[in-house]
Amino acid sequence: MSVILGVVLAIIAYSVLNIGQGLQKKAAADLPEIENTNFKKNIKNFLTNKVWLVGWLMATVQWYIYLIALPMAPLSLLSAMMGVGLVVLVAFSYFYLKEPISKMEISGVFLIIIGVVIIGLTNKEDTNPPLNLSATNSIVMQPKGIFFTIILLLFLVLSIISSVKRGYIKADIIFGLAGGILGGIGAIYSKAFMSGFSVGFNLIDTLSSWQWWIYLILLAIGNIGLAPVQQIGFQKGKAVVVTTLTSIGTLIIGMLGGIIIYSEWNELPITLILLKTAAIIVIIFGVFILSFFGNLNKAEESNKAEESNKEEELNKEEEPNKEEEPIKEEPIKEE
């Protein structure tokens, strides 16, 4: 029962996150460009925009909902629910934002639903109680978990440094992947962090555990670092690439963390592992379709709207000029 509740909470969390981000993007599109406005003015513009504030609050609240879900179900299962959150976003965009849905997006929705259903049917009920901090420390602090995290952090830092030194070359790809790594690290260590508050926890024991403080630092790096990394990617590259790679990266890293660090698939038979792997691939493909084509369609509509507005402004400027032009009188020919 706890697994089902955890899945429901994860779906709610990802749905709230995606809708919140949708509202933030919609509000930000109507605000002055960040690079043309000073820092104080930017802060004021965002904080006085009600739509953006609602989106920001939703994105903040979802994190607490997700934290509650983490002890209830395997991380590899909860991470897959990101796809369902994107499906909810598509429905929200269609009914509330009145945005059209393409055939490709509909196919992406069906792929995600199929993948999630397969994962749900192949999920093995875990009768063990949620991990406490001591058990989590013995699992997460194994060499494979440490090695996995170090590899992710090294790739994150080195790729960003390389891109910056080369004048932000391939910034959308690099910062999109970096955003996915940060989102995945945030999910992995949020689960470890929450083990310090499992049933019957002792606050003094939790605060005196040096491992718990490492989990806190890593989840902060992941969850707080994601926003600025994404923003740099948006400014220096294509938003559609950044969003797509961040979504897919977060999903894959979160699942791999559950499988590698928490050993969630160790006791599964090979047939279930193969079915789950196939389901994950289907979900990733669906997420790619929704993220890429959804943002691509929005970008094309935005460009068309901008071109239409420019044409209208040019027409308005030309009309008064035509009226002001003096009528040239032809000289009278003398007979």
C-alpha cells in the first residue's frame, strides 16, 4: 500500500512541478529580457508577476511532496513517474493554456503510459520497512555508490568548465546534460536525506551523523544548482535542447541511482529486469518526444507571433508616413 501511495505522491509532485514550470515560462515570456535589465529590476519584475509567483510556489511545494514519497517506494520506480508528470503538463497546456497538441505529442503520451503500466505490472511489492539512516549509510557509502557519484560530479564540472573556456560552445547540450545530472543527484540524495527522518528516528542521532550532512549537501547541490544551470543553457543555446536533455537526464540518473546505489533490482529475475528495461526505454523515448516536439512547436508558434507583431508595427509606421508625404504637383506647361 505504501508503494502505491508513494507512486501517487510522485505523480502529483511531478505534475505540480511541470505545471509550475509551465506557468513560469508563460509569465517570463511577457517580462522584459533579463540581459537588458539590471539585477534589482529583474527581481522586482519576477516577484511582482502573480503568474510567475504561483508557478514558483508550485515548483517549490512539489519538492516537499516528493520528499514524502521517497521513503515509500523504490527510487527507480518513482523516477519513472516524471513521464506521467509530462503527460499531465500536456493536458494542462491543452485545456488551460489553449495550446494545440500535435500527433507526435499524442504518440509520446501513449508511449509513456505504456511504459508506466509495464513498470507497474512488473513491480515487486516490498514488504520491508523504509530504510533508516544506519541502513542507508551502509548502502550508499559502499564503493560503487561513491564511485558512481564521483563520476557524475567530475563529468558535470569538467564539461561545464570546458564549455565556458571555449566560449560556451555546445552550451545547450552541455548545460542540458548538466541539468539532468543535477536533477538526478538531487533525487538520489533526497532519498538518503529522508532516511534520517524514518519512523522512530532520533534527531540527535541524525544530526550527529556526518553521512547525513553529506546527503544534505549533495541534495542541495542538485536541487539548487539545477535552476541556474538551466538558465545559462537557455541564454547560450536552444531551450528545446536544454529542456529535453534535462528531463531525460534526470529520469535516467534517478533510475540508475536506484539500481546501482540502492540495489533495487538485485533480487529480481532476469525476465522482470528485461521487461523493466524495455519499459524504461519506452518511457525515455516518450519523454524525448514530449520534451523536444512540445517545446519545438511552442518555439515555432512564438517565432510566428513575433514576426506577425513586427509586420504589424512596420505597417503602422508606414501608414502615417504615407499620409504625411506631400502631393507633388506637376508643373504647368507653358504654351
